[in-house]
Amino acid sequence: MAKKDIFLLTRPPKSERAELCLRLMEHGDDPVLYLAGDGVYNLLDEALMGKWPGKVMACKEDLEARGLQAGDGLNVPEDFYQLLVEDMVEEGSRIYSF
């Protein structure tokens, strides 16, 4: 099975942790970015979204709680946390949490 890098970002844009996530994701294998909590504010950062080479998933409840809208190409699944866990336990996955 192919390797996959899972990035869970719960920090707002321009935070030290979000910046580290950006640097690591540039070297990721088949990266998937999960945005939860204040991490959904990263959708407003065009630099992040413009550089992201993989799939982006956002927590619907966190978007709604912060009054944000999902843009084009953004996945907002009903079962966000179930999908996150499934990706995390997939063989070969590497997990990064910020």
C-alpha cells in the first residue's frame, strides 16, 4: 500500500505550528490536510491553499462555528473524524499533528 502523509492542523494561520506544517507538507507523500478547530481559518490564507499539493478536508462544525464558507475544491465531509481516523490507521500512513 502506498504511503500517505496525514496533516491535522488545529492552529490558525501564521502561527509557528501552521508555518511548520507548511514546510513539512511540501515534502509529503500523497498529503492530506485535515483542518479542525482554529485550523479552519487557514482556508483564508491563500498562500497555504495555493501551495497545498494534496487533498484538503475541513470539519463542517468548525467552519459553521466560525462563520466560514467552504470554497471550491474543499472537501467538507459529514463524517470528518471518521475519515481522519481511517486515514490515520491506514498502513503506511505518517501522521503530523499541529
